Amino acid sequence: MHYFELTTTVYLLKNVAFNEVNEKIAQLINKAMLSDKELAIKHEVNQFKNYVFDSLYPREQDKIYKAGKIYVFRIRSLEEYFITKIKESFSQVTTDYFKVIAGEVRRYEQRPIKELYTVTPALATIGKNIYWIPGNDIKILIERMNSNLFKKYKNYFGVSLNEEQLFFEKIKVLNKKPLVYKYKNINLFGNKFKIAINDDEISQKLAFMTLGVGLLEKNSTVGMGFCIEGRF
């Protein structure tokens, strides 16, 4: 297995708050997809989109990204054609917030993973417009995490897995209060985690897939659940 990562360099045209910037990145990605015939079809289909993105770097200490400065963000996907086409489309689009300057694509092969760390908050829905937050039953979070990832695995590989098998042996919630992202005038409540991965073959595949497509929900919608390898 492998995933592809596009590191995109952008020039910021307007100030934007840290909890709103991922919505603005999503708008840039959506505009780029709609400018390409094949990507436009993928954008309109109501199914798992198979990509995830993170936020802008470098971070700003006052949590406001500044107009006139240059930042980077990453998009990942298991599909090379998507990453290649989105890079090409970025050169043709501009939004009210972003002008794309450059993009670099890298391919990552599957490798042993011990821990995952969420760079952007991961979101788990536990009811209608209700999200898991610290203090809720951890068993519900684990069930949602497993179920979501196994669905992604089946969607991509066409193989069903036993959802009773956990792909991790330990999970740590890193925030005491939920982290809030703005999206379409609503608040999305997410959390950051460190996860210790089991070393069996299936768990390793699921962990590597998580790097490529994101953890839990709203990965392609607003860039939640973007993960890197971490340490406990």
C-alpha cells in the first residue's frame, strides 16, 4: 500500500482565524476539483472522497494567519491520479483567500507504524449534530473510530474486516475541552489523540491507511483527523 502527498505553497490574500482556515482551504480544493471534468464528478458523488488535508504552516501564535504571508498545507490520498490532477488544477484557480504558488508531490510506501498523532482535531458523531467530547463514554469513541476506518477500508479494497478487532492497543485524549472548527456557520467539535498501533498485519494496514485518508469523519470536508506518526 502507498499514499501520495501534495505539499502546496500558497500566498494568503486575507487574514483568517485558525479555526476558520480549514474551511477556506476546503473551498480552494473544491474550486480546483470543479475546474476539472473528472474531479468534478468525484466532487459531486455522495460517497467517501478518499483524501484528507491539514492546516496552514507555519502556525501563528496569535491564531490569526496573516494576509501577505506565504504558508503551506498538505493533501493526502491513496489515489495518485487525484493528487496529480488537484496539483494541476491548483495552478488555474484563485479564491478570495488563496493564490497557489507551488506544489510538490511525494509517494509514501507502507512502513511499520507504532503510534499515530492527530495534527488536526478528529471528529466522531454520536448522534444528530452531537459529537464525542472528553467526558463521554470512551467505548463509544472507540466503536466509532473502528467502524469508520473499517468502512473506508472496505470502500477502497472491497474487503470486509472483523470490526471486533481493534487496530490499536492504547489511546490517549490530548485535550481537556473539545477543539472547535467553523464550517458553514456551525461549530464542529473535535479532539486530538495519540494512538498506539497493534503490530499485526491488518492493524498496520489500517494505521497506514489512516495516514492517507484521515481518522474518523470530515476528513475531506474540512480537513479533520489528519495524522502523523507520533510517540507516546
